[in-house]
Amino acid sequence: MNRKEFVKNAGLAAASLAVLPGSNVFAIHKSHADPKVKMAILGVGFRGESHLDLLLRRNDVEVTAICDVDDRMLARAKGIISKSGKKMPVVYTGDPYAWKKLLEKEKVDGVVIATPWEWHKPMIIGALEAGIKYVGTEVVLGITLQDHWDVVKAAEKYNANVMMMENVCYRRDVMAVLNMVRQGLLGELLHLQGGYQHDLREVKFNNGANPPGRGVEFGEKGFSEAAWRTDHSVHRNGDLYPTHGIGPIAHYININRGNRFLTLSSFATKSRGLHNYIVKNGGENHPNAKVKFRLGDIVTTHISCANGETVLLQHDTNSPRPYSLGFRVQGTEGLWMDVNNGMYIEGKSAKAHEWDDAKTWLDKYDHPLWARWSKESAGAGHGGMDFFVEHALVESIKRKVPTPIDVYDSAVWSAITPLSESSIELGNQTVDFPDFTGGQWMYRKPVFALGDEY
């Protein structure tokens, strides 16, 4: 059997799996006598708050420790915990390495990392070295390509799970399309597009007190993400946030599970958006108007795959635009595009060469996970997506099974950043994509969202 046949058969097998019955998430597979999953959170900023809130909602989880260096965010976190009625966890703070003390002293089943990007690799490896078998991390795994290899090797060494907390994989329309792909409605997939197209100028700058603020400060004078994220736009040029687009795409074409990325090439436009924003809102004499930003306003990345598909990603965070991830899933029988909310399937759409409203198809092929858990996901961040990623991590811990997004998936998605930087630095040269699985991609089978449990 060749690779294309393997991938097709694996997808059809996944689609045919029976949906398993279950109970309420807050008590699933647990009696009152069963021990609760003990969790720690490193970083309780605005992203960490979302994780904290979702974990506190669960009766099968106890948040036993939290860590942050920002007193304001810690105060907010304590308020959320007090309001929940749950026991106050041990709080670690006081210096940038307080997280190491937490890992040394606290015996937890899992840890969630929601800190600035440069801290992810040391915190992941630190947690693994401390004996923690389940680590959930926000985007990304690391800064350099070597960082990604280091995380993969550490996860292998300690036989542990590292899960990228990539929530767009659980977006309702994205999952409905995954259901359609696995049932063969779009035919054999040929070309896929996605990205991160999100105006972040008010995230990268603020007045030092409020996110988003009206000021143009960043770095030491900025608050929240402006205090650290904007510096990456000063010093780096590449696709700095690839996972929202590539995560769902990777599931559609079974990356690391019968398929893999082979090569990558990236291109960047000139940098104008951040400078213009500073001048417009702070004046041409503001000190930050003299800053030279390396990050191109639009970064386009092209990826080739072992099974013959092509992938196009775009990173666009410095321009005025409505939010869009720009998904396109093109198969031999039809396609889905999210920007125009369109679906077209040859011979099945209402009219030839005319778009159907995608909602009709998406409702019909709603993924079993959303059909089952939509009520529980109400109120969770990002339109309910955050519920599913948290649920997947906790359920994996409870069942002592691998996470549905594993360290190899996380590394492949995240490594697009340093690879795109290298390609652009080399004059848009095509670079080889590393195989973090060591050849096992040919034999591993799809596991993501095969039923309705997690």
C-alpha cells in the first residue's frame, strides 16, 4: 500500500468509528472518591486566566499551584479563585525563576504554561525533568529550531506528553470540515491555505496600563503582551504565529501520521504597519517612531508535503484588517473557504459553479465533539474552543493516555517560525523540513478527534 492509499484509508477508518456515550464533563469517569487531577499553571496573565477559569470549573481538577511575577495579574487570579469557591493554590512569585521552585516542591499531574514565548522551552523541559508527565503549553514550543529538537528529545527521554494548546483545531467549522474530509466529501485533498491574519497593533502597543491601550509603548514601558511580544517584531522576520493556521491543516492531511512536510519557503513584504501606527497615534517625534521593525507586514510561507499536497500560510498582524484565518481546503471534489463562508461540492451543491452557504454543510456535518459538548463549552474563551483543548489535556491525564496533539505535532507546527526566518534570511531559499518523528510518520495513525469524548 502506498502512502496516499494509507492516508485515505486511515481517514475513512477514523470517520467510521462509533461515537461513544458519555456523561457530564465535570464528573466524567470519576466518582466522588476518586482523586482529582492536580494541576499547576505557570503564568496567569490574560491567557493564563482563561486556563485557570476553565480548570476551576471542573470538579475533577484541583489547581494546587500558580506562578507569576506580576502582582496585578496574581491579584486578578486570586479573585477568580475566590469567586469559584475553590481552595486557594500555593502562589509562587518574587523572581523570574520562581517557577523552578514550584516544580521542585509541588507534586502535580500536569502543568499549563502561559508565559512569554522565550520561557516555553526552559519551562517545558524543567517540568519534564521534575517528573511531570503532562505539559500543556501555549504557542510556541521555542524560539530556535534547536529549541524544538531539545523539547522533542526531552519528551522522549522522560516518556512524557507535551501538548500544544492549539485551540483553533477545535473551532466548530474547522472540525465540521474535518468530519467532511474524513468522509471523503471533498475528495482527495490537493491544496490547503490558512494563516494568522489579525490586526494586533493595539496588542503590540498600549499606554503601559491597559490592554488594549491607546498608547504606543512597548517593552519595559508596555503592559501585558506589549511588554514582550512586540520585541519579536523588532528583531525577527518570519511567520511568528503559524499554529492557528497549520494545526487544522495538519489534521486534514494527516501530518506525522502517514504524511509529512518536506520543504518550506517564505517571503516577507516590507515593514510599514507598526511604524505608521506609532506615528499616527504617538507622533513622528515619539521615541518609538525611530525603532526599526524587522518583521514584514505580510509573511507568506509555502510548504510541500510527502503525499503531494501544497500548503500556503500567511502571517499578517501589522495591517488594518478584520480577523480571518483564511482557510481554504481544496479537494478533487470540492472546497471550503472560510472568508466567504462558502462551500462547493461538485455534483452536490445547489448550482454548478456557484457557492453554497457553508453553514448548511457545516451544520449537517457538525463534529461529534461539538454535538456533545456545546453546552459545556458555552462561555469558554474563543467561542468555546478553549473548553475543548483544556478538556483534551485533562482527560488524557485522567486516562493516562497520550494527548491527541503530541510533542511531534507541536514541534512540526511551531518549527515553521524558525524555518521561515531561515528561508527569508537566505533570500527566500527553500529549506528542508525536519522529521521530528525519525521516520515514524509512515506508521503512526490519526488519533485526533476520532470520537466525541475528547
